[in-house]
Amino acid sequence: MKQTIDDRLNLTNTGARIGIEGASIVLTLDEIDTDGVRTLGQVSTLRIRPVLHVIGQSPGGPSQGGSAGPTASATSVLPRATSAPNTDTVAEAKALRQSTDPDTQVRAITTLDCSAPDPLDGQDDPTRPLVACSTNGSERYVLGPSVIDGTGIVSATTSSVNDRPVILVTFTSAAADVWSRATSDNVGRQLAFVADSGVISAPFIQEATPPGTSTTQISGLFTAQQGTALARQMQNSGSGLELTSTVKMTVSPTK
């Protein structure tokens, strides 16, 4: 549990310090950072969705490298800290961005503002399509229904192949079977890793992952530091650890 919280601290800019008091894990902050604390307490929702359409992609995008798995391009991997939107806003976003109507999908992808906070922020319906931004705002996607969620990921770690950073993602046996079928069905197309309704990576699949292969390798246009952050976000999405907070303020004495 402490390692999971450590990983979340590394994904935020709260400056929090972690300690143990009896049966409790205590986080100490020098300054009040409401958005940062909210982000720390949230469990990211990770889903893997097929890419149906993308606009704004730069030339020479990522492709699969080797038989172990697809090559991915990492974008920004830090979660966005936003205030919780109201129910009406979420419902409106779902009606526009999760429609099965092609005309509505075209309207959604052409009008989506990737510079604005996302009202869905992980509240998208996994059984329906999704129009989403990449987390760095450079691409907009129409995605199919989710095939795997974060609970299907056992671990995500970083390594190096030929002096290039890679992420090794290990799936549960059930998710590994789904991943094998998904890569087989999407050869020549992309599968998107979507965290909190934003696309953090969308690898091109050049060959199917063999059945029974539980670990897949993701490499691409990311630094070692970006790869580490992306792996943490993938792993934390399946941790299921939710945090609650209380506020205790200590005021230094004045002379």
C-alpha cells in the first residue's frame, strides 16, 4: 500500500511527504493544494479501446516493434486535477461524445476543445464509443467500446531494449486472452490506452500477440522518465486503493 501511495505522489505536484503513525499512513503537506490532494485520492480509470478515427496525428507515428507487443507513443502522463463537474455537464458530454451516431461523432471530434478540463474525467461509459483527446492535447480520437480496464493489469514496469525505454505490461490471464484477440482484430490499426477519459498512448498493432502471452512490451517516443510515469499510472489504475482525507492544520507560534 505504501508503494502505491508513493507512486501516486510521484504523479502529483503536491510536495507531500509520507509517514506511518500506528495503523495509519499519514501525508504531510507544507501548503494547501486542494486539487493535488483530490488527484492523489482518486483511483484512475484505465481502459483500452480500439481507435476508430484520429485527427491531428503527427507524421511517422508509432508502430509495433517486435513480437512481444505494440510500440506506443507516450503523451503527457500526468493526471489532470480538475474540480468535479456537475451531473448535467457529465450527461451532456456523454450524449455528445459517447453517441453511436456517426454524424454526432463527427460533430463531437471537430468541436472538442482539448485545452479545456474534461467534464468526463473517468466517468465515461466503457460499453459505448468515446470521443477523446490525447492528454497532451495534440490529437482527437473516436474510440470504440473498452476491451480491457485497469483491473486486467497485474503490473507495469519499465525496462530498456537496445538503449531505448520500454514498458512491460503484464495482464491477468483473462485480460491476456482479450488482449490477444484485440491485437489480432486490430492489426494495422491502433489500440488506445485511455486514463480518466484521456488517451495516454495509442500504439499501432503490426502483428497479433500470441495467445497465452501475458506480458506485452510497449516502446516508442517517450523518455525513460515519461515511461516510468506512464507505467505507474497504468499500475495504479488497477490498485483499487481509494484515500480519504481529514484536515489538521498546525500553525507556527508567533513572537
